[in-house]
Amino acid sequence: MKLVLFVSVFLGYVAAVEDVSGVSGDAGGKEEDQFAVSFKEKGPSSPVGRQEGTRGAALSAGLHGGALPEQDEVFRSAEDEDKTFDMLKEIKGGMWNGRKLEKIGPNRGWFKKKGAHIFSFEKGDDADEGADVFFKFLEISGRNKTIIKDGEFDLGKIKHLILVSNAVQLLPALKIHKDNKMFRMNLTCGTLLSELGDDLLTRKKRVSIGSVKHIHLGGCAINLLTVIETKEGNEIETLIIAEGSLNTIKPLMENEEDIYLGKIKELGFIDTNSEADRLFLKDKAEYKKRVRATFK
């Protein structure tokens, strides 16, 4: 039964949408497992192996005079953090080698290096609802931090976005198009503010995330409430605040900036450490959401 739920909902927060009071806050691990399942359903456990196998079949057909079959889906494996960033630079407008981006997710094999990710591309264009994008970095090297600039990576339309741990630092670098309609966005960190990087909380320009239906902020990523902004007229169905404590949200407490998320239908809390934390966060999100009355 759990497997069915994991596969049917990419981000796994169905319960949070239906009843935010009864959900566990262990977001990062659950969603990583779900993404692994979604890749497994597509083919063998090794995307590279599957790709090479398809090429072998094509070569065999060619040698015997048959038509060369065209792959419906192509996987690229970025073996470490550097190669992941290099691959991101190759994607333009959500397209790579004439194929549209379908999925990005962590590669969690036993012998995989830190920062390894899998990229999945399909035939067609970028006219659908968008890609499922999931990054997890436990650290980001100085070399790659210099690459993180506003709008640096154009992945086309994004339907689901998950950024875990230091990967949250990628948020400004992802070019979110004005017409992008994201179903769900999850930003999850631990308790260390260093996971947010040096500039994310102090930047003067807000990070536009377009239109989003469901938002989940966990751990130190809760501090991004005053950093992100939605498109004018956006209506958030659920805003979930998870694993917040007075220690992890200290920058938010000291920040007098308003929250620019538009109308929020439902606000929920998961695994906040005390009633005081819940009251503070509710006051911040409930009563400051009104400030988006005007747009510039």
C-alpha cells in the first residue's frame, strides 16, 4: 500500500493537503525514496545500463538490416556534484539534444559519489505541465557556488520542485518562467543555517517562484518565507511549515520583511518543537500574508 502511495504522488504530501495535522515531517527521506521508485518503474535500477542496453538493441537491428529504433526516453547519469552542475549548463529552455527534460533526481547507489544525480529526457517539446526536479546536495563546492547566479539554469517548465539540504541554494539559479504553474514546491533543510549558503537570506531581490499550489518549508528553509514571492494573483492551497524551532527560524524572527505569497487557503504545521514555535509561525504567516495587497 505504501508503495502505491509513493508512486501515485511524487511528493507524497497527500495527507498534508487533506489533513495537515496528521503528517510526519520527515520530508527529505520520504521524497527521495519516492523519486527512486519512480525511476525504478521506468526501467532497470541503473539508468545508464538501460540506456546502453537500448543502444545495443538498436545496433543489432541495424546490423541485421532492420530499422533503428528511436529511444522514447534517454537517461544521463551525472556521477558527482561537478558533473551534475555541468549537465545543468547543457540544458537550455528545458531541452537537451532535442529532447525535453522529464526528471532530475539524486542517484543513491552504494558506490555513488556525493552530489550524483540522474537526468531523464523524453521526445517532444516543453509544452507539457513541466518536469519533476529533485536536487539533494549535502555540500556544494566553492567551484560550483560561483556558478550559482540568478536565472543561470533554464530547465523549462517545472511541475514539482524539491530542494533538500544545501540544494536550497540553487533556488535563485533556477529560471522560473512567468507562465510556469508549479503544483508543489518543497524546500527542506536541517538545523544548520549554513545549508542556506552565504547570500540567500541577505539578498535584496526576492526570488520569484511563479504560480504554486502547494508549498512545504522545512527546517532552516522556513526562513525563506521572506525571500520567495509568488506571481501576482497566485492562490496557495496549502502552506506547510515543518520542523520549525525558535533556533532554526531566528533569522525570520529578526526579519521585518513582509511575506509575498498572495492568498493562502490553508496553513499547517508539522513537528514544530513547541507551542510557542507554532504560535509565532502562525502569527508570522497568517497575519503577514495580507501585505501582498499591492504589486510593483
